[in-house]
Amino acid sequence: MKTQTKKMLFTFIAWFAFTTMIAQPNDVAAIKEVISKETEAFFGVNKQSWADCWHQVPYAYWSYSDSTATSFVQGWQGDKGLEKTFEQYFKTAKPSKAVITRDWLDIKIFGNGAYARYFQNVKDEIEHDVTSEMRVLEKINGKWKVICVGAIAKYPNVPTVNH
């Protein structure tokens, strides 16, 4: 009886370790894909595709800071939520054919949550700063969704502080 229990336990642990090793690369690829899709939809002025990348919850959060302004938006719905805040942008902006590149720094997965950090460079008709970007995502019904965006301009002549 004890030997059979040990075999079952060993089999379960081996199966769990194997499926975790397989899931990790698939999740990393899916996380990169949803981040790319969210950004491309934003620059392409595709509101539905952009919104589909978000987990539309009260704790959703977006922030951006560069040489011209610093802003943040909390929550998805309501007069000051993400949906309403970007409504005018999606009605009036012209789609950009931006070439977007990323230098991925970290992607950490913890259960149904993930943290991603990277540098992003946008090349189009408007001059953009390289940004240091961060995303927090949740896995909902098997799909990764953005819940937090943080983007800060990375200035070439300002030293970076690493701790």
C-alpha cells in the first residue's frame, strides 16, 4: 500500500513539474503576444482590440510619464476610468504605422499573475522617447489580460540608477 502511494505521489510530482516546464514558455509567448497586441491596437487606434487586451476591472491602472506630461488612470469604468479617458483618443486619433521594438528585460510568472518589464522604442512620424515599460497581467479563463501599465520615458543623457 505504501509503495503504491509513493509511486502515485512520485508520478503526480513528475507530471506537475513537466507540465509546469511546458506551460512556462507557452505563457511567456502568450504574455509577449498580448502586450504587443495591446500596444499595436493603441497605436493603430483599434479600440475594440485594445480593450480586449485588458481585464476590465476596478483595479486596472495605466500610467505614463515623459518630458511633456505625467498622467495616470485608475479603474476601467466610470467617468475617470480607462474606457472613458481614452474614448476621445479612439474617436479622433489617426492610426499610426509605427514600428515598435522591445528589449525584454524580465517576465515573471506567479500562478495566474505575471510581471513583465522591457524597453520599448516606437518609430513613426512623431518623435517618441524610448520608454521603460512595465506590465502586470492576470490569466483569466486561460487568457492573459493586462491589468497595469507603467511607462516612463528613458532619457539618453540622464544616468540610470540600478539598485
